[in-house]
Amino acid sequence: MAYLVVLFQVLTDLFRDRSTSGAIKAVWVFCLIFLPVLTSLVYLLVRGRGMAERAVGSAVAAQEQTEAYIRSVASGGTSPTDEIARAKALLDSGAITQEEYDALKARVLSFA
């Protein structure tokens, strides 16, 4: 069971690495098929440090994408400029006070 986890981690890392050419990836996969235990150990020794860095980079990128999506959905898909312009129109029409406008503007700018 542990070997399968290592094998899948090696394969995932191998295809996550954009700096490795397709030919090198093919050689690693070929070796993983015909000499799986030895190849896995060599891969971990040679590229183990990079595995951790790529995993962290991938997790950070996924988190940033999720946060950007949540911000875009929370703001209704409008830009901060549009939100401020709408608030200014409400202020000019007398629908909100200057304090309410300032609070709306501060909220919009904190998400930008």
C-alpha cells in the first residue's frame, strides 16, 4: 500500500513539473513500469526536495485561485470601481449619507 502511495506521488510530481521535458518524463515512466521500486527510490533521492517545493507551489496556487474566485463571486462580478461609482450615485441622489458612502468605499477597497 505504501509503495502505491509513493508511486502515485512520483507520477503526480513528474507531470506537475513543467521544467522537465516530455522525453525525460517518458524515460521516468518507462523506468517506473519496468523497475518500479528502484526507480521510485532514485527519483526520491534525486528529485525529492523539488517534490516538496512543487507540492507547496501547487497548493498555494490553488488557494490563490480559490480566494480570487470567492472575491469575484462575493463582489457580484463587478469591479471595485463600479461598486464605488454605484455608491457615489446613491450618495448624490441622497439615498445614503456621507458616512455610509465612506463605509461602503472602505469595504470595497479592502477586498480589492
